[in-house]
Amino acid sequence: MSITPEPERRPRRVSRRDDPVLYPALRHRERQQGSPGRWQRLREALADYLTSPYAHDDWHETVHQGVRAYQRELGWRSRSALRQRTLDGWWLGPAPYGYVLERHWVEAESGRGRWRHRLVVDGLRAPVVPLIFTWYLRDKVGERAIVRRLIDQECPQPADPASGRSRAWSPAVVRGILNNPAYLGYVVRGRTLRGLDRPPECWTWSQQPCHRALVEPAMFWAVYNSRFCWVPTQPGTDDIGPAADGRAAA
């Protein structure tokens, strides 16, 4: 007769972690569960003392209102500073296709200067910009067909703003060129709001031209009006800002 048990009848191994003989600390833990010790009572008293101010709803709401007001103030200051830079003609962000950034040292009223950027024409890529507008407006060529023409004619590729390396042409790059009003010679900000496009009358324009334009206003607004159909919200709003003359001519 074999004394080896069958596989399905083998006894289960019982864990000895709950045995107080092997683990004496279990006895001390069992004594603590009955009544809290002095250290536990001290921790509970400190917790009640530190969290007591938060128990009042009025004080809690006042703190939240103060935080929200502070955040609104910071947001308003940031938007005001960016708007003032746009009005002064300083470029924010990477340079669009056909331009490069030029650094300028500007003295501040506090005595500490800042580096600012303006757009300078890129002699290698600038001639391609009016060519793209001409293909789209006169030849009635779409974005993908423009990409194929740019590749066939071996036009200089756009540079990646992060690494500076050349990247391939794509419909998104062509779309960004056709929709960018920087080619009119102005610095423009606020073209979108919460991810939605805004009409040109709501954009923030620089007070004067800040760099050389690569596209004629009539051609740019003819292309832009064919891609975006804006209806003025008030009578006469279509004649506000630097965009008025170019849009009327288109």
C-alpha cells in the first residue's frame, strides 16, 4: 500500500504568520487593539488640533475665493503682458516658414533687460511662400496637391522648431502657411479662443508692420476668405483693425 497521498488530497500548507509563538509582536498588537495607548491618543489630539480650522465652512470658502481671485489676477497679468508685447511687435514662439528669429536686447524699467525676438526673412525659404499662395488661389490646387508640387520641385523643407532639423512637407504645414497672417508683416495674436477660430476683427495686431511681408494683402485675404466665411456680429465690424483694407480689397 502506497503512503503517498493523491494530488487532489494533499493537505494545504497553513501559514504560520499568525502564530504568536513564532511572532511575539502579535501579542503586543493584540493588547493595543483593546485600548489606545498614549502615543495613539497624542496623535489623535494633534490631528484634531491641526484640522480644526478646516471644519468651519465659512473659513474654507473664504480660502477658496482667495485662491481663485489670485489665479484670475495671475491670468490677467499674463494676458496683458503678452498683449503688450504683440502691440510692440515682438514675436512670441517659433518662427513661421520663410522667417528666422532675430534676438534683441531690450532694457526694462526695473533695470534688468530682456531678450526679445523679431522676424527676419529667410532667404532660402521665403520665395516658396508666395508660390504656395499662387498655386492655391490661381491654380485652384488643394493642400495635398501643393505638397506633391513642393516635393517634386525640391523646395526647402520646413525646420522643426524643437530640434531645428528639416521635416517633411505635409498638408498640415501647408495649411498653417495659408492661414498665417504673419506674412502680411504684422505680429498677430489671439486667433483662437478655447480651441475655436476667431474672426480677424477679434485678433490682436501689432501697432505697425514689424517685418517684411511675403504676401500681398489682397492675395492673402482672398485665400483666407475662401477658407473661412465670417459674418460680422455688429454693423461695421468688418472695417476695424489693420485687416480692413486688405479684406476690402480682396
